[in-house]
Amino acid sequence: MNKLVIGICVGVGCLVMASFCCFFYYHCSWRRKQQTSFLLSRNVSSHPTSESDLEFGSEQYHTQIFMYEELEGATDGFSTSNVLGDGGFGTVYKGKLRDGRTVAIKRFYKNNDRLVEQFINEVYILSSIRHQNLVTLYGCTSRSSRELLLVYEYVPNGTVADHLHGCRACEGALTWPLRMSIAIETADALSYLHAITPQIIHRDVKTTNILLDRSFHVKVGDFGLSRLFPVNATHVSTAPQGTPGYVDPDYHQCYQLTDKSDVYSFGVMLVELISSKPAVDVSRQSRDINLANMAIDKIQKQELDQLVDPKLWFRSDCNIRTMIERVAGVAFRCLQAEKEMRPPIKEVLEVLKGIEDEGRNGAKGVEADATVNDEDCLLRKKSPPHSPDSVATRWESKSTTPNYSA
């Protein structure tokens, strides 16, 4: 009798323990699904009429929800032949949806907490903004999907980094007018982000995140690290994140993120556009490994010819070299170590547009008086490039005082 009672007790105990384990497993699974769901209510296909609400607090954003199986099929089972690139959070594939659209699909590596945060962040931000120079988000997978996937418009012409110093640099497609246009369109996109409410800080501005369409128009992408800025806040205290070579040194030291952090990163991009050099290159001399440091040093020493891409500097006319010098002056201001010394991106945009306009007018002048221009260019080739002081009289920032001290 005692053995029977003991057997029953053991059986009941095992049943209770098994039930508890099942409940615990189910609860954890439910929490993980909830974390990645964004309160998305159901899966839908890529049919144009299929939409679902994405809710955060009291606001609603509309984005299309895709079934995992459709995106798996769109990429031929995530075939390596469809890989467009790899990033810190996932791999991007080229795919074709059932409705015929060619898209880029970001597949996050794992559903850990950090990647879930990046996923939520990117959907939240890109679902609420629209600008001609920002990449368009078509949709994402839902809470019942086995993986986190984002679906973007496909931008077919690679990145600015590809064309400057990457796999497509040999094509020589980025002429100076195109580089000038890329700088202006990127500044326009950042100006839009900084002007809306709540303000958005991209936090990862770099040439690998600047995509180009077939006409070489800019599409700024990768908003995984972006931050919504509280209204009326002067900064956000947060651990520095970003890409080496582009991170604002003031942000890195003080842990205070501001819109001037994007301005610094944009300054690095400007230097890349005039030099065709990567932001970090360990094959350079130690003092020049960081391109921003190299640029400040060369500009202060009036050695711009040692920074600028020779194909631009020596094959360009006098008018283009003047534009390059002035853009270098803009970059110099953006790269100031103290954030208060940097201009807002809106001012940078206005100045770049002015440089482009004056360059066009100068080009017309060159055609009208070629002889004088040729003589002037010969003299310019023998003389050192202007220092940043030479452009100071043309642009006095409304909010900053340039610091030229060494």
C-alpha cells in the first residue's frame, strides 16, 4: 500500500514538474514573440491591398507585413548568389516578389535582444518618414515569422564607397559634378531628418550607407542605430555607437549624442568624396590612418594637393579645383573636435548648393574667356592650394566660429 502511495505521489510530482516546464517554455516563447511582434496582428502576402497597422504607444504607422515563405522564395532560399552585402546586423539579399517588384531584403542574424531593438527601430523610423533621398521601406515579417526580415526598395547602383574606393572604383563613374550632387543630396536628407519632430539622428552616416540609383541619385539607408530625439532636448546621453573613422570624437568622449554627431560623420564623407580614400586605412602611415585626422592636418598645412584624388586635382580645370578647395573648407568645419564649432547640417547644405551654383557660373565664364583661364590655371598649378582661411570670408556660419588652430 505504501509503495502504491509513493508511486502515485512520484507520478503526480513528475506530472506537475512537466506541466511547469511546459508552461515556462510556452511563456518564454510567447515573450520572445511579443518582443518581435510590434503588435502586428497578422501575416499577409505582398498583394497591394494587404496592409497591417504597426503600433507604438498612441501612434500608428502603416507598413506591409510579409510571410517568411514568400521572402524565402523571393531570394531562392536566401541563395548566396543573391547576396548584396553584409552588415553588422544581417545580410542583405536581392529578391523578386510575387507582384514583380525587385527588392532588397535584410535578414537579421539572430533574434537576440539587440537585433530585435535594431529591427524595431528601423521599422519604426522608416515607416514614419518620406524623402526622395531616403531608402523606402516596403515592409517586414511579423511576430509568427521564424526570422526577422525587412523589405526595402532595391537600389541598383551600389554604394558611394563602392565607387570611391571599392569594387567599382575602377569604373571611374563618379565625376566631380556627380560627387558634388551626392554631397548635396546626402546633406538634404540629413537636413530633413534633423528638421522633423521628433528629430532623428542617423548615427551611422558613412559612404557604405549611401546607396546610388541608376542615375546616381542618393538613397540614405540603414537606420538601425538611429535615435529619435526628445523635443527640446540638447542631447541624449547614450553609449557611443557607429563605425570607426566616422564617430564624433566629442560624442565618443562625453557620451552625449547630438545632431552635430551626424555633421561630423558627414564631414568625413565629404573628405572621402574629394580624396577617394576610405575613412580608415591601416596601410597608411600611422598619423594618417584616420582620414579625418589626415584631412585636418593637410588642410591646415595647405597641402590639399596631397589629400585630393589626383584624378580630380590634376585633370580638372581651375574652376573645379576652386570648388574642391571650398568643399574641403566645409569639411574642415564639420570635422571640428568640439561639436559647438560645427555648423548645423542646414547651413552646410546651403553652402554646398552655393558652391555648386558658383561652379556652374564659373564654368560658363571659362567658356567665355578661355585664354585668361588657361593662364590662371597655369599659375594655380605652381602655387599651393588655399587654406581654410581663404573660404572663411565666403561663409561665416550663423552659429559657429571656425577654429583653425593646430
